[in-house]
Amino acid sequence: MKICTTLFLMMVSFTMYAQEYWSQVITTGDISARDNFGMLYDSANQRILLFGGRGENGFVNDLWQLDLETFHWSELVVMSAEEPVARHTPEVFSGPENNLWVVSGQSNEGVHNDVWTYDFNSGEWQEIFGDTIVSGVFQPRYGTASMFDPVNNNFVAFAGFAHFGRVKDTYSFQIDTVHWTNQGMPFRPERRCLHEGIFADDRREFWIFGGQFEGNRNDIWRLSVDSFVWNEFIPPIAPPARHFHSMIYRGNDQMIMFGGNSAPQGDYSGALNDLWKFDGDLVEWDTLPQGSNIPPSRVGHSAVYIPETDKIIVFGGQNESGFLNDLWVYDFDPVTVSVETPSTNELEVSIYPNPADEIFSLHFSRDPGVALVRVMDSSGKSVFESQLHASQYDVSALPAGIYFVQVVTESNNFVRKLLVN
């Protein structure tokens, strides 16, 4: 691949109209910055519930609610003598009687498979199932993916990092009988941890994507929650491989994914802020428009979907600047605003031409400084990378198809889709 170092800078300023999908909401309350917490939407009370995670002072086990009318965070009172140990990567769900349930995670004591429930009326925690390593039950672990099925009244989890390493088991926990069942099937996804899952309730399926095993992954699978049979989706293209991303299910076969880490665990230079939609009916991935006001790249954040307003709420996480406690709202019905072109202090990158026949150029709104430029194929495999400033690339030797161009600067991480004819 030939490289020509030609820099393109756009310094002009003029008024234009843009569609903004994201908006940052300034919240009140003293919730600390953190990553890898459990978060869910409580539609009956129009609030978001958040438990645990990891911050500047280590693991925490505090429980918070965010009022979606006032956007005020308030910590919920614990009246019981016992409570879950501080941990990160807990799995949380709203079970019978709208109580909050917490399962598994990692603490200073190790990994867990305990099950707890919090009663909002009494303010008390109750341990339903204690930590154990006996055979035949869901083994202690962190970084699993899970869902709750209100029809079967059970909790379903797949894989994770157990006390003896990564696993690829599928377990269900029956709420009314307090019983774990190994839903072992010979055909199932590869072992992994730090992946994400959602419940496609209108399809009665559990979908999982990504995670880590022998590097980051970008495969997507579905599990029938009635027959417990796994099948792999085989889309023609896939997003860059990642872990610690967020996913929500919008209904009508649509799953939305935001951010995550494309680098090894703990290396936050790979933090992403791309937004993708997967259509389970068409079996296709595509990027979603985000406008110009985009949340910073992040890892270990959480997202919830608000179906009444058709919006996504993203909170927290971590990137190279540290732990985060900012809150962003994505609206599928964007607001049209008049804006100035980015000032020379705001870095933007675009690809031209796109689609490209032989050569594409990277256009920057200002000098990006030293940047890592990586070109990946549709499976997320790198086909070229180099430390460059701004460049033209000869892609005539590449097979026609969809590629992804990642540009990593000191303070930004961009991923752009490129079509090569």
C-alpha cells in the first residue's frame, strides 16, 4: 500500500444547518464517576437504577436512582445489616414485585455467583443464593452477559471469567424455586468474557456480541429462551471487535450498540464512541448518524432504552482521561440546529472520496498532531496501520468491500466506514 503524506485542513467558517442526535444532560446529585456498574430502566417509576461499579477509590456497592423528570441522582437508603459486597460488573435486573436483583461480579475478595434482591419498600437487601463453587451451579465469575425473562420468570446468563478462567456455559436461574440449571448445548458460542447481551423480547431471543477470548471478538449470536438452542448470525460485515461496550434492544429486530474498547483490557487508547444498529431480520450491521455533538469515547459504561420517548441514555464509563459520570441522551428523532463549522480547536475527520476506487484521503479540521491510522476489514482485522499525520492511501490492491478506518490521536478516537469499489 503506497502512502502519500498530503495534509488537508479546513479552516473556513460559515453557518450551516445540522441534525443533532446527542445531547448532554447536566444532572444534579453527588454520584461518583465510575465504570462497569449495573444499570436498568424502571418504567413504572420513570427512573434509572444503578448499582455498584468501580471508581477512583476502588469497588463500590452503593445504590442510586436518577429521576427522569428532574435528572437528579439520589442515593437509596439501605436499612438492612447485610448487603452485597462492593463489586464491578454486577448483573442487575428488575424481577417480581419490581424488586432489584443483583447477580455475580468481581470484588476485592474475588469473583462471585451470589444472588441478592433489594426491596424498595423496606430498603433492605436479602441474599437469595450465597457464593458457592459446588458443581452443577453457575460458577462464580465476572464479565458475564445476562437477561431476565418475565414470562418464564428466570434469569439467563452466558459465559464470563470464572475463578478458573473463561467459560462458555449457559445457565438459567429460576426465581420462584431459587434453582440454577445448566442449559448445556453442544453448539454454542466460543468462551469469552466482557461481552454484552440483550433480550429481544418480541423474538423470545437472547443476543450476545463481542467480548474477549484470544483478543477482542465481533461475532453475534442468538439464543432461543424457550428451547435454549444457540444460532450464530452471519452478517456480511461487522463492527470492529471490542469489549466493555453497551447494547440496548429497540424492538422490531433492532439492537443498538455504542462504544467499547478495541484495544486490550486496561488499554484505554482503544476506547470508541461509534454507534451501530444490528437488524436481526435482515442480519445486517450499519452505522447510525450521530451529528457533531458526540459523547467522548468510553469503555465500561451502560446504556438503557426509554421506549416511551424512543431515546437512549448513556452514563459513565472510563477513557484515557479517567472515570466518567456524564450523562448523554440519543434521540432517534434529531433536532435541526444552525451551527458554525468546527473551530480550529475542535478536531473532525472525514474520508473523501467515499466510496473510493483507488485512493482515499483523510481530511482534518485542524492539524491532528501525531495520529495512529488503522485500516480494518469487515471482520475487524487490521490490514494496515501506521503512525502518520494526514495521508492519502492507495487502496487499489484491496478487494472490493467495506472497510473501517480508525484514527487515534492524543485525545480522540474516530472510526469511519469506507467502501472500496
